[in-house]
Amino acid sequence: MIGCYDFCGHYEWTFAWIDKNFGREALQDYWRDAIAGDSQMHAAMAIQAKGIIGMEEYWGHTLAEEGAGFTSVRTNDSFRIDMHDCPSKGFLIDNKLENHCDYCDHCMGWIGPTMEKAGFVVDHEHNHRGTCWWAFRPSESLTPSEESFEITHDPTWASEGTVIDRYKGATHPDQKTTDPSLPPTSST
Amino acid sequence: MLPYLDKKPKGAPDFYFAINATFRFIQERFGMQQLIRYWGDLGRSDYFKPVADDWTKRGGTAVAEYWRDFFAAEPDAKVEVISTGSGVEVQVSQCPAIHHMRKHSREIVPEFCQHCYYVSQSLAECAGWEVRIEGGAGACSQFFGPKGSFAPQDISNIKRIEKRL
């Protein structure tokens, strides 16, 4: 049997298997159809039905269940997460597992399409070291959040050698810019 | 002994949804033979090499230890691991994955239980062992023994998951 205890390990191995055998487009289809559309259908239903409140309900449950270190803030027009200890990437780092070229892509791979269907877009940065921030806002909102994120003030956020992926108003994993060793930034 | 350790003592059961969804995606997009290939490739991959190496080195003691530790980390698993003379029996009275997915009314891939055979068999082969499985759909018996212990697996002995209306 393959289990849920080491799920992130064989999940990441699966990314590499699909990418190698069927290509990156198939991998992105997997994130969209299998993860967003099937596995995480409860997230999609909550967010489509309740918007920002649904986001708070979904991530409140799932991040607690996964043992994440995070803070979140819900406002009238956005939901934000500062993830300072990602349980998923953290598992891979702790166990020295790296089969796929960019594990962190999978989050935008399923969250992006989920948000798009619900009428939201995503501002997001991750540093490939188990820390990231997220802001979800209505797609008609043209301005990304102006407030800086707590996590970007951590001295380890953009330490030497760190590669930061940035998304602004995105709904697809390829809508990113990648910058090596950038200084800490706000979300603007 | 588990090869990879988490900070939590048990896994997050909603990940069973993703395991099931992965099987469905590969089966629907690429076909059953590719799903069987996926399971086999995973079992014989570097991912499971630490397990295969331990089974090769320490035999049945390692096999029994692995499954005891494995199921201890799976939420709501009810499993007994029995060391026999030359092999190991894993008696699953409540499969944690099927239990969780049924609890949440998820549609389970009918061939879900076959993954236990294909993944474990390819892993066991790397260690000079083999596995045979009977039952499924929530409870099963898994027999591990050194290569040559058993007749070939009859896949029809592994139950399909029927839809619950």
C-alpha cells in the first residue's frame, strides 16, 4: 500500500513520473484535473460557494491537519496566508527527496484553476525552502495587496542562493517570474 | 523502520483523496496498463529502495517491522502483522484509505486495491521477496514470503470497489 504518512514523498515522485513519461502539459493537466477537480473538490466547492469565507474554512482545516506553521488573515476582499513552515516541502527537505525539478509549482497548479473557477486571482511568492505567502483577491480587483507579508521580513526568506518564484494576478503555474537571490520584498 | 519521517506521528487522511485521484487520472487519461506500469515503477524506484535494501538485508524481520510501522502511521488503520515461519502475514481488518474515502462519500477507483499488489510486488522483487493478496474493498490479507513461496497472483482474488449508491 502507499500511504498518507509519506504522501508528499510519493506525490513528488509522481510529478517526475508523469513529466518524464507524458510531458509537462500532462503534469499540469494532472494538477488541474486530478488534484483541483477531483482530490480537492471540497476546496473548490467551499470557495465557489462561500468565496473568501470558504477559503478560510478550507485552509483552516487542511493546514491544521497537515501540521503547517502559518498565519492567515481574512479581509472583506482578500484572504492571505504567510506560510513559514510548509509541511509538504518541509517533508521533502527533511528527507532529502528531490525527484522533480520544481515541487512548489504544484500549489499554483491546482490552486490557480480552483481560484479561476471561483472568480479569484492569486498573488504569491515561494522561495523553495518551505516558506511562501499567498493573497487571493477577486479577479476584477486590479491592484495586488499593498501590505508586505510577514514572511518576507524573515532574514532567511531571500538568503544567498535562494530562488524566488513570483506570481501576480495569476491562475496558472507558468505565469511566474523566477529571480535568484532577490532581496526581501513586499507583495507589490 | 520507515525510510522517511514526518514531524507528525500520523499522516493527514485527506491525502487518500489525492492518491485515489492520481490513479483515476492515469487510468482515464492513459489506460489501465499505464496505471499498472505506474504502480510497478513506483515500487521498484529509488523512492522505495531504502525499504527494499532493508528487506534484503534483514529479511522477514524487516518486512514485519516495516508494515507495523507503516500502518501505525496511517490514521484509523486496523491491522495485525504476523510473523510466520518463513514469511509475514498482514491482516487488514480496516483499510485506512477505503475507510476514509467511504466516510467522505468519495467515488473510489474500482481497481484501487490492486495497487497494493503491484506496488508491493515490484518492491518485494527488488529484495528477493514476493506478495500475494486476497480480499480488498476495505479488508484484505497480504502474504509476504521469499521468492518462490506462492503460486502466481490471481488478480481476480483482489476485490473491485463497487459504487455505493
